[in-house]
Amino acid sequence: MSSLKETSPVTSLQTLLSQTRDLLSLITDEQYTKCTASTQSGTGSHIRHTLDHIQALLAGRNGNPIDYDTRERNTTVERSRMSAIDAIDLLIKDLNSLSEQDLNKTVELHLLLSPFHPRYRTTSTIGRELAFVMHHAIHHNAIIAMLLRNLEVDIPDFFGFAPATIEVLS
């Protein structure tokens, strides 16, 4: 049976971020920012988007509402692979500040479900939101893998695969 530490969403997200950082060390700056004819975004856009969600979650740990929809675009992280690696390293470190008790802490969410209506407000927990941002990151990593394969980059096995898919395939 696994210990809480081994199955913690904190540890799982840190591992996912480390895998993402490792992938970024394998590609060039041009590959990081390249948009193909069929897409309007490149790897950098997806990395920035993912990291923004994690930052929004961490901003909510001290009682601030979590709002995944209010974020900057075209930031340095989106344009610079090294800035993204630095941001990932910082997030991995920041995630260490979360304790097992924090996972059950109630947080307020503000969600934009329609551009024509005010934000929906609800509650969740830090643990549930960690699971959400991790699965959200996996989804974007799958897109990143597809984008980079189109640029003929060799992607590590299972990068962008959901844990349930890896479990079935293993």
C-alpha cells in the first residue's frame, strides 16, 4: 500500500512539472515558440497556460479566491524556454509549502463559464484543485507532445498520457 506522501497530489504535480522541465531541456528555443500552420499556439503558450493555473491555485492557499481565467498572455514564460524552466523550478519549490492538512482546506473558486454572464462562485478544496491542475497540465502536455512531434522532436514515452492510460498500458 502506498503512503500518503507517495500518493499526494503535491508530489504527483511536482513529478509532472519535473518531467515537463526535462522535456524543455531537450528542445530548442525555436521549437519552444514555433506555431505551426494548423495551430495558433506553440509549446510556450501551453506551458504558460499550465503554469498560470498552478500559480492561480497557489495564490488561493491564503484565502484569496482562485480564478483560473484571469491571467496574462504573451509573458516571458511563453516566449523564453529558460524563463519557463525557472518558473517550473519555483513552482516545484512553492508546492513544498503545502502540507497534508492544506489539502483539505476549503477555497473559493471564481469561474468564467460564459463570456456573457458573471463569474460563477463556488467552493472546493486545495487537494481537489491540485488534482484538477494536474489533469489540466497532462491535457496540455498531450497537446505539447503532438506539436513537438510535428516538429520531429523525439518525445519521452508516456509524456502527456493520463495516469489511468499509463496504468492500463503498463
